[in-house]
Amino acid sequence: MKRDFDLIVHGATGYTGRVIAEYLATSCRGDDAPSWAIAGRSTDKLQKERADIGAPDDLPLVKADAAEPASLRSMCERAAVIITAVGPYQLHGSELVAACAATGTAYVDLCGEPAWMRRMIDTHHEEAKRTGARIVFSCGFDSIPFDLGVLTLQEKAREKFGRPARRVKARLRKVKGGMSGGTAASAQATLAAAARDPTLIRLLTDPFALTPGFTGPSQPSGLIPEYDPSMNAWLVPFPMAPINTKNVHRTNFLLGHPYGTDFAYDEMMVAPGFGEFGRVATETFATVVSLFGTGGLKPGAGPTRDEREKGFYDILFVGELLDGGRVEAVVTGDGDPGYGSTSKMITESALCLVREVQGEGGIWTPGALMGPALRKRLKERAGLTFSAR
């Protein structure tokens, strides 16, 4: 079906949506540029946003409100892919997923809210398969570098040993970046939902929460600091591991378990020395506390442009085979991981759906639907590197 636009950025006046729209305005120009528009609740704010990001004066504006399902459906009918940064998704995203599933419209988001994701899978996966809607959650720092990092490692394991690594460890070695108010709001909404419905706690802590009908082996928790003699480093819990690990297991599930049905995976952060261990642990604790206190970040707030541009990350993946074989992969990214790099990753994911990857409808992970095609695009355009040995 012919649509008016390749892409619509929904929530373009929020912090993350603005960074995404700015990336499109500055990086996607010329004859090969996609057709796109920005959407939000207020036309006046969209007009100001269009001017602020240096977009052309004729960039189309689309009025759409998460509280008005008819406006969301109208927006979806005009686009090949919706990029949405309107979160927390559990509060503001359900009607948009429903509209995309109903209209056969592709969808990408930055969701790290597994309880909501599971509800959307249970509610809309079959309809999305029927209509051809390709719905892809978690197209930012959670969880693309980890999802594609494991994919890259397992490709090398099969090349080197003829079979996948049963055990994979992801270790975030270096990271510099900030957090936005939207991330804080999502974390607050998740805790509030769990307080109202304690059954969600089981789902939030289940590594296989996004693989309906399949439960794999017991998984490492990654919740207790430990010393790793092979790296000569302390490891501390990684706050994003609970969502990334679920997405990695869903990729394995959707692809028919190429990593094996006995696959085990965890993620932790590296702290090079005891002093560094203390600093990282203290900063992580302070960040978590700030999310739930009165002084936490507000939606619309986030790192400055300079902070985004100076950010980076480096992730090591170690794969271990039962017979002692070992393989490693490394993923790096330039720019603040949560927003500078994320804005590029979600935009390139949407463009990958427009230009390189068709695939059947359903609720997907980036690795399962786009895999190597997305990795190639991210290496060429988004400042990521992928290597394996």
C-alpha cells in the first residue's frame, strides 16, 4: 500500500523525539532522502520544533495524540514506519501499537518495559502477522548493541567451531553518557505498576518473559558484584540487563533457537579496580535513587548536545563452548549511548525496514527481523563497530 511518508516521528517535541528528528534533518538529505514528517499533540509546538532543528519549512506536521485513538490510526495510515518516542510506553503506547497492528504499519520504539512488551505480544502478535505489521521494540541502546553483539559472536562461533556458544557473557567495559527524563519516567511507571500488581514482579525477573511457551535453563543473575580473574576486573550489576537479556532470548526464540535451547546469557559492567568499583557502584545507586525521588529528571530533560557528542560505549562479548572453545566479539559506539547513539540506531532501524528488510508481520526484536542488514547500516551510518575473533 502506498503511504504518504516513509517515516513519521511521533513525539517529536519530547527530548528523545527531538534528537531523532534533528538526526533525520541533518543526516538524511539529497535525492535519496526518505520522505518524513513529525507528529505530536500540538501543531504550535511542532512548528517551533521544525524551526529549532533546522528542518525545511515545508516539513509536514501531523497532529496525533496518544489519548485519541482515531488520530493515531489516521497517522499510521499515512506512514510506512512509525518511529515513536512517546513514553512511558505502558502509559502512552498501547493504542499506537494497536493502530499499527490494525493498519499493517511498521513500528519502532525505544521500549525497555518488559511487562508492557509481553502484554503487547500476547495481544497483537497474531494480528500483526495477519496484517503484515512489523512491530519492533527496543531499537536503541537497549537492546540493539547487545542483540546484534550476540548475533555477531554466534556467527563467529559457527564459523570457527561449527556450532554456537552455549554460554555468552556481555561485559560493558567503558561507557560515558547521560540519562533523560523519559527513561526516569519509564522506570517510575514500571515500579508503580509492579506495586499495583505484584504478579508483574515474576515477569520482570524472568529471563524468558518474552518467549511465550518456552523456558530455557537457569540463567546467571548478574545481580551480585564479583571479581573476574580472566579480566582482572570487578564486575557490577548493569541496570539495563533485565531488558537486554529478555530481548536476546526472544531473538533466539524467534529465529528457531540457533543459539541452542540450552543457551545461557548475562550482562554486567566492568569496574577496572577496587576504587573504580566503588565509584561505579555509588554512581549506579545514586542514579537509581534519583529516579524515585522528588529531584529526579523530568520528561523532556536530558544530556546536552556536547554531552551527547562526547559519549561512547564499548562492550565485550565472551562465548564459551562446552568443550572449552572460546570466541569473542566487541561492539563499540560513538556518542552518548542513551540518546546520541540511540537516536541514530532507531532512525536507521526504521530506514532498514523501509529500504532493506521486508519480512513477515509480527512483534519482533531488531536482531531477529533485521540482523545483518541492520548491522551493516549501523556500521556505515551510525558510528557503531562490530568485530569478532
